[in-house]
Amino acid sequence: MKHNNQRKLNTGISVDCVIFGFDLEELKVLLIQRKTAQKAPDSRFSLPGDLIYNDETLDEAAIRVLKELTGLENIYLEQLGAFSALDRLSKIEDKIWLESIREQPNERVITIAYFALVNLNSFHPSPANFATSASWRPIQNVTSLAFDHHEIFESAHQQLKAKLQTQPIGFNLLPDKFTLSQLHKLYEAIVGKELDKRNFRRKMIKLDIVKKLEEKQVGVPHKPSNFYEFNQKNYQKLLKEGFDNFGF
Amino acid sequence: MKHNNQRKLNTGISVDCVIFGFDLEELKVLLIQRKTAQKAPDSRFSLPGDLIYNDETLDEAAIRVLKELTGLENIYLEQLGAFSALDRLSKIEDKIWLESIREQPNERVITIAYFALVNLNSFHPSPANFATSASWRPIQNVTSLAFDHHEIFESAHQQLKAKLQTQPIGFNLLPDKFTLSQLHKLYEAIVGKELDKRNFRRKMIKLDIVKKLEEKQVGVPHKPSNFYEFNQKNYQKLLKEGFDNFGF
DNA sequence: GCAAAAGTGTTAACTGTACACCCATGA
DNA sequence: TCATGGGTGTACAGTTAACACTTTTGC
């Protein structure tokens, strides 16, 4: 990779990241707020993203965006796909905003979307990160977004739901030690419906992806919950194979 | 969309299509052969693809490539994702070939891959199509390909396998009328292992995505097989919901 | 009548689902 | 002692998986 002062931006291709987080209560997504456009209150938010450099891969660009924004590395990150809306300047605020930050605001841009899963508890925002005024929004509150970002967000959310059915990716949203209730809550938040507590626990234990620790919650005003951690070994295996599904 | 003589190619973005076909015996993929490079026998093949125009979406570009090559429209087509290999000119033959067809052969290109499923029996190649010398290759024989096309092909094949587990997409590879044995053979070809005949049939029938027709094979030297067609209604439903899997 | 592929049923093991009560803790 | 959420078992229904023989046709 060349040094920064030699790097050339590719003005036709960007990456955008849909970053999901879970605060043990709600599923959230990290959005940034534009500096210039003050109108249209619900269209001010957009997904964090950037044009790519010509000497970096798409994955590298996504990792860079994530690091610049959250300071985090080694995050679960997966490409969602490419989006090519032809009408991205149909909203006047988008046009104004682009003119304020891009040299060629009218150039057609293809964006490659990524979705990322981060553990909100290991996320300690430094003020510098938030100079761009990023914030976690509950996914229910995400209505309209800039450009085609709402479409991308919806696609990411759907992918997260679908993927959870066959791969144990949800653990990326939790701290290293967690309770089964937290895991349960997370799954309910993602799939958007209630799941039977006993059956859920049974299933997780039978899949052998959680390992019971000799440690319990302290200071809670109810029976303390046992902590668990992943069974990394089995987790890797399941990541490859997926869970049993259609049955071939 | 503008007329052809006004259209501007985007020299930084291409689409490549992994087109699968099934001849009722084997799973095949449509590859094109380069005109110039005669050396390195097993690296001559590449995936059909093209640079995109700036006034078309990625999906439109993929549809265009497919139509130009096969003459077919209304084909099952799905985006696989974006690929951004930085070392695409590492093979000398690739470099020579690009220099012969591109104005800016050294420009960095991001490619968006698609995978397509076509019914080989409805595919009647006209000589014009084959001016580009496309040919169906059994997937086992696909070893090395130009650029990063082998990686893309592998990814498409894996996606096809994975998707078959949860969605009845295989039907796109068969003619309107087919026998359960053909369907069975197709599934075995895609997942790459034997499937129990009785269990397979039972499952397909129970899922209610096939409808028995009052028509049998004729002229076969064994008990003639019954023809079936899809149950389009149920098919659409299953496409949306996927099959039952992790169980939430 | 023979070769070739079509078509068909049963059983046992496992998996999913529905459902209600007692437990440990802090206040 | 009460409020809170943690933790557990059982029975029924449905699904998967393994397995072998008879049928229909052309030659």
C-alpha cells in the first residue's frame, strides 16, 4: 500500500457500512449526521462511508471506515453487495451536501455496502471519533436516510436476520462473558419476535456453542444469572457448515 | 436510458456473470474464450462480462451481458457481490488480452459478480452468439480462469449450493416439464453428493412445490417417468420465506 | 425375458413446540 | 416478605434417515 500522500481516491466507488450494535436491551445502528444540511429532520442521517482509494481492496476500505469512525479493529465485517441507484441526487439536501464535500459531486457513484457487528460494551468512543457526530439509533427509529441508504440499511437488517438462522454470528454483538438471557434478548431483538425461553436455552446448549463459566452476576435484585462464553472451536465449525437446515 | 451513441462507459466498474446450466446430466457453466491469447491452455477461459455504462444500473448491465451472450431474457439472476482483486494483472496473458480490448488496460477495475441460472433446453445458441466462442463447461473441469474469475466462480458455486438449502431456486435450471428423477439428479449435481431417492421425492411432494401432470415420458426403454411442473404459487411463497431452517 | 430406471412404505431416532412452576437475590 | 428475573422438564407432534422390492417399458 502506498503512503497517504500518494494515494489516489477512486471517485466512482464508495463503501458504506451498516454497523449494528446491541446494548443488552435494544438493537442499534451507528449513523452519522451531516454537518451542513439542517432541514428535513428525518433525512439528516446517513450510513458511515467513504470513497475508496485505488490501492486498497474493498474490504480494506470498509475496515478503514470502521476504524476511523469507531476506533475499533477486528470487527465482524461482511460484504452485503453493490448498490447502483441512478437517482441518488433526487433529494435536494443530498445534492447540497455532496456539493459541500466532493470535488465532483455529480459523478455517478457505485457503493459497496458492508454490514458490521460490534459489541457495544467494548466500544468506548473517544471525542475525536465523534467529531463526525455519529450516534447509535435504535433500529425502529431508522426511517428515511440519505441517498439510497435506507434501502441498504433494510437489506443489511434482512441479511442479519437471515444469517442468524443458519450461523451463530449473533455472538459478535455480545461481550465475551454474557448470560443466556442476554443472548435470548439479542435473538428476539434481531428476529423481531418472542422466542420460548426454555427451548431457546436448550437449543443453544445442545448446539454446543456456549460454555458455562463458574461465575455469576453480582448485585442484581433477583437470582443471579450464570455467565457463559462461546465455544470458539464449535463456533468456527458451525460458521463453515451453517446449522442444519434443508436437510441435504 | 440514453441512446447508444451517447452512452459513456464507466471504465472502473465491470459486471461478470457466472451462468449455470443443467443438461439433465451435468451441471455446467458458460465460459468464453479469448480471441488473442493462445498460450496457457487452462487459463484461456473467462467469465462473460463487460464494463458498465454510466446510465445503467448494475442489474441492467448484467441483464445486457446475458442477453448479448445467450440471447436470453427473463433469466434468474442474482448479485453475488463485488470483487476488488488488486493483482488482476499478475498473469501475463491477462495483461496482453486487456491491452488488446481496453483503452485503459491498466486502470483498476472493480467487478460486480452475478450468478444466473438457465434452462439449457430452452437455450438455442444462434451462430452470432457464438462469435465470441462461448461454451458450456462441466463445473468439474473448471480449474483456472482469467483474472480473479476462479475465485468468483467458486463463490458462485458455493452460493448456489447454500441457497438451494433454503430456497427452491433449482427449478430455474430445468425445463417447464420435468421428471422427479431429473430434479433429483440436479440436486445431487449441485450439492455434490447422493441423496436418498425416496426421501427426496417425499420431501419435494410434501413441500408442495411440484405438481404432477397427466403426462409420461415416451420411448424410454424402462418404466416411463411422470412429468411434473412447479407449483408457482407455493414457489413464490417459499422464495420469500425460505424453507424451515434454524427454527425461529 | 432381460435390462434399465421408476416408483413406493415402514420404522426408529431425533427435533421442534407448547406449556407452568420454583429459585436466589436485594431491597 | 416481596418483587424480579433465572432456571428447569415433560409429553406430543412432526421430521429425518435408513433401507429393498415391484413395476413398466423397449429391445
